[in-house]
Amino acid sequence: MNLKSIHNIYFIGIGGIGMSALARYFAVNGKNVAGFDKVQTKITDSLQEVGVKIHYQDSVDLILDEFKDSTKTLIVYTPAIPENHSELTYFNANGFNVMKRAEVLGKITENTICLAVAGTHGKTTTSAILGHILAESGVNATSFLGGIAENYNSNLILGGDKISVVEADEFDRSFLRLSPNIACITSMDADHLDIYGEANALKNSFKEFANKVSDTLIVCKGLPLDGLTYAVNEKADYYADNIKIKNGVYFFDVKTPTEIITNVEFNLPGKHNVLNAVAALAMANNYGVSLQSIAKALLSFKGVQRRFSYKIKTTNLVLIDDYAHHPTEINAVVSSVREMYPNKKVLAVFQPHLFSRTRDFADDFAQSLSQFDELILLDIYPAREKPLEGVTSKWLLNKINMANKKLSTKEDLLENIKQSNAIIKVMIGAGDIGEMVTQIKEGLENED
């Protein structure tokens, strides 16, 4: 299918982070774009500002007539949409060209030099750093990100059509649709077992992705894959050492197979983010960007929204927002907050994401969450799933070894947070907890 011949593009689930980047890309490149999502958010609002037409009820009657011509309209959907969705059913039954998001991304990038970042953790931040490095270094790449990059207030860094940066998503084996020239794999921890069934199937999928890389594969040291390695505080093909923190900023040296650069400055908290920066550096350097240009770009990188994002940062109160929804990611948050604020009391507010993930990693969640001083647990965010018998936040809470822990409704959350005397408050999860952060921030700031 030739995307250039398509005039209308309709997205089902247009507000998703990956879907919205595609929708914005097509809209700013002159396509007629519309779509459905079940929730109005800042992302959907920003799409409407560039002319995208969106409605919020699953109704064929709300689809504009111009998008009901199967010869001129491409339908893009996310696997998170249920099969019985009435709009998706209508398009499938009426001869439309219906494609998953990953297929469309594969089509866009197949004729580009594609730099792809894969991994169960770290891929959003790493791909955002990489996209920023290329943009700052004068490389005219278009970057499709899985988060809102603070420097651009967008999940799309718009550039030319010769070079692309993509976040290669393992969910639903989407990344196997890509044709990467240079790729990085950050991690292969078990996740998405609702899709894969078992951890080995997930690992095999990553190996299949690695085999698709045409030029250079870069892997976090320790992964069972052949490629250039990267690491922090241990020798690898690319590695950072001599790491210091001054006034909340990292300084480190990076050694590559051929060069050394000293005193690189990086503002994101947490050693896992130094590791992400080294991964992005390795990819950009392999593409041909000089270490000096990379270091200059790292200095100006502001981060990704909902990745250890400061919402309040004063002497007496710190509010941090983070997307962590897997035990390994929560451990990274704990490590970062303890490193930045040693000996401070920390309250975590966590909204589990998916019943299946909560069930599959319950003991690991209990262990990671018990590292905080206090915990408030919200109900499980279902996303695409129906409830599983016995899998509840109360069930998870009972597994957590902590004296100061409680369940909360969304309605009571602000009051429960106010009752804590912890100076450091961290809100974590991949569900709609991100939409509540502004309200919590305002409530805490307005407290007498």
C-alpha cells in the first residue's frame, strides 16, 4: 500500500501515545486526519489544535462522511481496542484497508535509515534522548516517541523522510514490523505475559527483532544477544564511569571503542538514565555523530514527561510523577529518589496497571513497593482488560510488608496524601493517575 496515495486517515484509539504521534505526523504532512478515543486528554486536545477531528463515543454515526469512502481512507487501530468495537467492526465489514499502528509505522520507516530502540524498560527515554541528539546535531530525522519529550512538548520530533527514530514496542510483537538499520535493546525483563504467555516467548521475540537489524545492534551488557555492548561502571564497548553528582547533576566520562570523552554533563536523575544516555550516545555515534556534538546535546536534554518529572520542588515538599508500571521500573524510581534525597521520608502513590500484570508480578510488586516509607494504593487500572477473580489492589496490599500502607479511592486521594508528613511524594503508574497529578499538585500547593 502506498501511503502517499491515501488522503484520509482515521485512527481508532487516537489518544494513545504511539497512535497520537502517527496522527500528528500525518496531520502536519497534509493528510486529512480524524479519529475516536474514549477519553479526552491533553494529547487529544493538542491534536485538535492542529486540525485533527476527534469524537469520544464509539459510534459509527459520529464518523464524518468523508472518512466513509473506503477507496480514499486508511484505518489505523491500536491492539488495545477490543475486537467488538463498533467502529472497527464497521470498517472491517465494509472493505476498508485496516492496519495496526505498528504496520503503518513500519511502512513509514521502511524506506528510511531507521534507528530503533527496543526493550521492556528505558526505550522511551532512550529514544527521546537519541531524537534530541540528532536534532541538536543537525541530523534531519523524524522521531516517533512513546512519551512527551519536554524539549519539544511533543511525542513527535518532526524532520525529513530519510532518517527515522522509532520506539520499537514489544507489545503484540509490534516491533517485528520494523526494518531497523541501527537498533538498541535496553532490557528483556518479563512483561506482557497476557500476550506472550511465558517469559521465554518474549525473549525469543527480542531475538527475532535482533535478527532484523541490518547494520549495527547495540545491547545492554549482560543480555543474551550478540552486538556492541553498553554499560555503566563496568567495561563494555561503550561505557560510562567516573560518575559524580554535583547539585543534582551527573558528570561522567564515556569510553567508546575508539575514543574517550570526559566530563559529560546530564541532568536526568537516576543511574538508569545515565545508562539510557550511554545507549543513545552509542546509537548516535554509530550513525556518525561526533562525541562532542552528543555531549552538547545531552547537556540540554530536559527529559520526558512522566519519567521522574518534578511537579513541585521546594525545600519542604517535592512531588514527582513517574510512568513506572513494572517492578523493575519501580525499583529504578526507588533508586533515583533515594540517591537524590537520602534520609528523607518518601510516600508512594501507586496505581497498578492491568489485572494480568498485577497477577503475574504480584510478589515482585510487593517487594519493590515495600522499599518506600509509606504507600497509598489505588484500584487497578483495567485498560484493555476485564477483572480477574481475586486480583485486586486489596489483595496486592496484603502482600506488601509495610506498616504505613492504605487503599484509597480517587475521590479521597488528595486528602490521604495531605495526611502524610513525608516531604517526598511520588505518584507512579501507567493508567489515568497521570491525569490526576495536576489536581494533586494544585491541592498541595494551595494547602495553608
